[in-house]
Amino acid sequence: AQSVTQLDSHVSVSEGTPVLLRCNYSSSYSPSLFWYVQHPNKGLQLLLKYTSAATLVKGINGFEAEFKKSETSFHLTKPSAHMSDAAEYFCVVSDNTGFQKLVFGTGTRLLVSP
Amino acid sequence: GAGVSQSPSNKVTEKGKDVELRCDPISGHTALYWYRQSLGQGLEFLIYFQGNSAPDKSGLPSDRFSAERTGGSVSTLTIQRTQQEDSAVYLCASSLEGRAGGYTFGSGTRLTVV
């Protein structure tokens, strides 16, 4: 069975400083991995996805994530935080069998201060 | 439509009443999913529909929960005899042929049972 662990429930950064949101996964199969963002009162939006191609994945709004099989990690990073990045971020794993059910982590709330 | 539409956006109901939540997926998307997001939790899978196949109901928490999808399009999630622990945001997503990377989520229905 697949699972993800998001290591921080809250992360606080100042505007213009780097962002690191940590995620470790567990999967019996070769997984697909995703990061979703949820702004207040908005739907979930896909930031980026890893599906066994390049291990460094670039997404929208300057975010990227690196798949490290040896560390079973898929951390999300951004070089410089913007106020609009404040939101809830979910790390998600899916196996590549069956109907590819998404399994969500518990989320990391990113707070960005001026 | 352009996105996944869910209605109502908010629902307050009395304990013991039945509720129906509606999801209009993206036109042409054959796969439809319901997830539940409780306060402070990640998303919890409820049920999956794919084309004319029998739905995967493995995530439904009790027999008070049921869902149907008419004509391969609109879906209704029904909760009978609601309980306070049913309070959550119910999210619907659709994708083309069940591809995990192609999920589009609706904005959800916030259900409050009082």
C-alpha cells in the first residue's frame, strides 16, 4: 500500500527566501508522485508531477521537486517565496496499477511573511 | 463545462437528516472520484467511477454513504442519517480515462452537521 508523510504541518518563511516542503513516500510499486496546492476556499490545483521520467520536475509558479528513490523523498522547493504562495500543500502518491487512486499526505501549511 | 462543478458549496444540516451532494465533471472525462477532507486531515478516498464499470466503493466509511453516476456524467453522493463526524469538505474530481496525473478537482461542498 502507498502512503506519504509530510514532515511539517506548518512552514513559515519570509518573502524572498527559499521554500522547502518535505515529503517522504512509501510504495510497493513504481509510484507516480504529485504536489497539489490548495488556496483558501479554492479547489486543489496540480503544481507538478513525477511519472518516472526526469527525476527533477519543474512545475508552475517556480516550484520544483526532486524524486530521490534512495531516500524515498519528493521534497518541494522554490528559490524565492512570494506572498501569493501562502496556501496548503499536499504531497500525493499513486501507484500505476488499477485506477491510480491518489493517496494524500496530511498537508503542510505555508505561511509567508513580508 | 470548463471545470468540475459541485453543488451546493455549503450545506448545514441537522443530525439524522439525509443530504445529497452533486458533482458535474468535465465533459468527456470518463473517471470520477469522490474524496473527503476533514479538518486537519489529508484527503480520504471515498468512491471511484470509470465509464460503465462497477464503481470502486472501497473507501465509503459506512453503509450510510452511497453514490451514483447517471449517464456517465453527473454524480450524486448521498449521506443518510447524517452524524456530526460526517462534517467535512467533500471533493469531487474527474479525469480522462483514470489517469492519475490528469485529475481536476472541484471546489468542494462544505458539509456541517449540527
